Amino acid sequence: MLIARNSKGKIIRLWNSSVEERQRWKREPFDCPACQQPVILKNGEIKRAHFAHVSNENCQVFSEGETEEHLAGKQIFAEWCAARKIKYEVESYLPKLEQRPDILLQGGITVEFQCSLLSIEKMSERTRSYQKHGYHVLWILGEKLHPRKKLTHLQTHFLYFDPNVGYYLWGMDVKRSQLILWFHIEETSDGRLFYQKKEWSFDTNLEIGDLQFPKIGKIVSRREYDLQIEYQKKRRWIGKRLYYKDKKMLAMQARLYQNHQHLLGLNKWFYFPVVEPFFLEASLLQLLIRLWEINGDTLFKEQNFLQSSLQLKQLLKTSRNLRRLPNCKQDQLIDYFVAEYLSFWKGRKRDGFFQDPLKGKLPKQVHLSRTPLRNMIR
Ligand SMILES: [Zn+2]
């Protein structure tokens, strides 16, 4: 904690204190504004000055064992607000919510600088509670949670979505005093992660409006997928999962077998789109097979595209395999995904990608994904 209450009931703030003040405070009694239990000032060599509970068993609000990264991040934020004349409070306790955002900003923005792992339940519950009380919560990820090879289950829950930048995540690098935005995030079934990155410096160019980024920012990013290569990769991935006797994959194969089909010999149409939607726990392939069971091969006829996409939307919305992303509106994610998918089908129909490749050599087809995704060229 960077704040505590002294014996006169005054809130003491550490980030703009002097060395002399901190020396004096080492001998004074303080308590925690949330749980009223005694806290002491720790002013050591490794971590910056902070308050810690004498006994940390009873405080629900202030988690202990704070890392230097977490303390530094809050301080950087506080100093940035002060320099920009932005109204802010550090660790301000909100009694109605029984929560204590790291920073509370003007306009009802709460900042949670998340440096350690926490349970998905806790993260979701906190987010919902903020939303219910009219706060917009900005989850900013510390180093441990920065995206690397593949998004973990926990990391996906911090995702935000906006039609202009796609899926995005916020992060912070305290050593370099930078705020980071990863956007246009996409992941393939076989676990390849793609993103674009933008950074702002707390010392120079970060402004309050940047925190509402998708509303004001204009970033266009393009990503190309070679459809022939992706087709091969997807089938290789399925083959591998079958080889290792992945339960879900075997269950799908068993269903197909009844219809004299094999997972690796399906219409090309089944192996797309290239990216998996983050709002689904299961693979999209499962839903596509379900769709095919309902419609049969008429599914691939152009005059049925619209109807098929409506069915897909219905299947998605009622699926038991939805992943609730607390920072996103689920209906928006599904509507958007299905609209994009429909336009993908139409494009492939035009360029003949789904035709039998044996009937003639196809030109190299490329699937473009870009932000803004609207007006996508296909
Ligand atoms: Zn406490």
C-alpha cells in the first residue's frame, strides 16, 4: 500500500513524501483505511517505501506481499496524473463495492494494475462489480501477464474488444515507464498468436484521452494469411490431435464416421476461418460440424450462406462452450464474428477457393485481416 491513516485520521501518501517525513513516520502508528488494523511503514533497500499490515490475515481489500513492480506502477501512474492535472486517488477504498482500485481516475475510470496471477472467478467478479456501479475498469497487465507465445486462459479474460482495433490488451512496463497496448490480437487453432503493439511514455506523450484509446485512436493494421498454407496447417493440427487421441477430436470423428466422413477429408469450408474466436472454449470446427449435420451439403450453396450464418449465430449464442470475457459484450463479439465470417464465405465463393483443387490449379489466395475490419477487401 502507498497510503495509510495516521492517529489523527489523516491519510498519509507515500509517493510525494520526503526522506525526513518517512524517517519520522517510521516511529508513528498507522492503520489501514479499509480494515482499520495496524500497518507499519517499510522503508527498505529493495522495494520502495510502502505500508504493510502487521498481521495480514483479516484484510480483504489490501493484498499483501506487494511486489516492487506493483508499487512502482502505482507511483508512476500517480505522478503522471499529478503532472497532467488529472484528478486521481491512489488505493481509494470504495465501501459499497468493498473494493480498492489501484488508481481511481476522473470520469469513473478505475485502474487495476495486475502483476500477479489471480483466479478467473475473482477477476470476473471484480470486473462485474465495477461495471454494476458504473465504473469503467482498466486492467493493466504487469510483466508476468504480458502476452508471449499463446494467450493463457487467464490472459484471455483481460481482453477488450472494439470493431476498430479488434481484440486488445493493456499492459505496463515500469522499468521503461511505458503504457502498452496490444491490439488486433488473433490466435489460430494450432496456437499461433499475432498482435500489433503501441506504446506511450508516461514521461512524455501519454495523455488521458489515450486511455479511451479505441474511441479516439486510428490505427490500421493488416495481416495476411495464405489460405493454401493455412489449409495444410489446420489439417496437420487436426491429424496430430487425432494421433494423440484428443478426446474432443475423437468425439467429432465418431460423429462424422456415422455419416461416412473423416475429419481430414472434409470440404475445405470446414477448415476456416484461420483464427479462432476468443469467446469460445471449444474449437469452431465442432460447431461447423453441427451446422453441417443440420443442413447437409446444401450448406455450401451460395444462396444458403445468409441462412447458414444466421444458424451459426444461433448455435454460438446458445453454445455451452462460450467463454465469458468480462470486459467485452458477448453479443457484440458474436454478431461481429458472424458478419465477418459471412463476408469471408462470399469472398471465397467469388475467388473459387472452395472449389475442388483437382479441377484446376488455383491462384494463391490470401485472407486479409485488418483493423478496422470493416470494409475488408476480399
Ligand atoms: Zn487492511
